[in-house]
Amino acid sequence: ECRSAQMPSLKHLRMRDYDTVYEPSDDTYLLIDAIGMDMDAKMGIKGGKEGESSEHNDTYVDGLMERDHAVINTTLEIGCGTGVPSVYLAMRLRGMADNNENDGRGKEVADDTIPANAQKEGDENNLADTITTTTTTTPNPLHYVTDINSDAIRIAKSTAEKNGIPIPDFQTHQCDLASTLLENLTNKVDILLFNPPYVPTPDDEVGSSGIEASWAGGTNGRIVLDRALPQIAQLLAYPHGVAYVVAVDDNFPEEVARAMEERYGVRVVPWMRRRARNEFLTILKMTPTRQFCEV
């Protein structure tokens, strides 16, 4: 049976909200499906969807979801938009915390989900065996979200509230990437999410504070992503932190992987891949292999 991520409710939004904030689309669905797959993997649930492949393999064992007894205290989404990925993650972690409290074993009980992307079409299914773990979470992990767009900050906060996430646990910061959080969150982020503006565009289209900031990526769609890479390396908790980053083939993700490994000791693997219209989307899963130090 296929298990897909359950989309947080967006019934509080109106069509005009999407004039200024990125509307959830194929990349959003792939990101939350990748998170959900990892959470399902630790519960020993095998599954996947037609049109996806996963690069889960025996050589990759450093991710948070594969580590026994990893404790999740802090999450961060860079460029949150409507806040769907962070709210989805918070909902899953709240369920995990409830089960920890109820059974005392640090294991999550599977919840019923409905497909976030039930009508997606695409690729081939090639999921490997999953791994059972005992990842745990504190009762109230802190969820940080950032965006340069003030409308995104407002909407993400309302998405959290409407989906039952306590506002004190959902901290919003209007800033460029994670710039205002670097000092306080260095080596402290357990799960980091980033769906960058990855569309190749002229460089002068990058860096606005409006809706175009959500998709304009400059040369090779990499200007914003390349600026974010050292911040991701700095923020991830060692050794168990994990980042999920969206990329397309035009971004040359193999170059991203090589740069993160050589400069910062962060391992990058393609975790989930899906065709969306005329492009292939990939979730890059990043984990530190050493303590961060500036280069």
C-alpha cells in the first residue's frame, strides 16, 4: 500500500494570497513526501508511489531518521512560503511526541494519511527496504521558519495556527535565508528544509522581496542555493542533523554534492526523485560528517 504525505489544511487562504506567496506545487509535495518517507522508514513501513524513485541504500546511514535515539529539538525551514513543509513536519513530530508519552518506547504509531499528490504522474518506482529505528522527539520542539517576503511570514504563521501548531512553538523570522538565526542556531538544527528558487533566470531577477523571489534562481538556478550552502552546513547539528533540499537537473546537483563534501564535510545523496511536467525534481538529503568549522 502506498503512503503519501497528508497536506496541512490551507482552507484559511484565499486566491489573492497566492498573488504574493508561492502556491504549493509539485516541489512542495515531493518535499513533504520525502520527509514522510523517512518517518515511515523508521517505523518499518514499506511504501512509495508510482512515479518515484528513492536512493535509499546501505552506504547511507548518517541521516537523522536512520539514527537510533536521535532527539529532535529544533527544525528550520528556509524560505517558508505558505509554511506547508514545516507545518507538516510539526504535525508529524507532535504525533510522535504523543506516542512517546503514551507508550514510553520512543516509537511512532502509524497514522492514516491521504495522498498529497494522488494525481501526480511520472517516473519509475524503485524503493529499497526501509529501516526500523527509534527516533524520538521532545514534547515541544521549536520550529523556525524564515522568508524574505513579509506576506509569507504572515501566511506561514496562520497555516501553523490553523493546523493546531502552538504559535510559541512556531517562530517566524523575516530575513534573507537564515541570516538572523546563524548565531543562535549554529550546530543546533536537527531537521532543515529548503525549497530554493531553482529556476534558471537572468541574474537581475534574483533577490526581490516579492513573489518572484520564490522561483528566480539566476544562472543555472543556483545563485540563492549556493549562498545557502554554507549556512546549511553551519546550522546542521552534528552528527545527526539532516537537511532536505529541492533541486532540478538544471542546477547540476552533482556539483552541489561535491562542493558540500569538499568544503564542509556534508554528505549529499539524491533521496527522492520525481518528474513534474518538463523537469525532474530531486530531494537532496544532506548530513554532516564532521563538526562545522568555517573555511
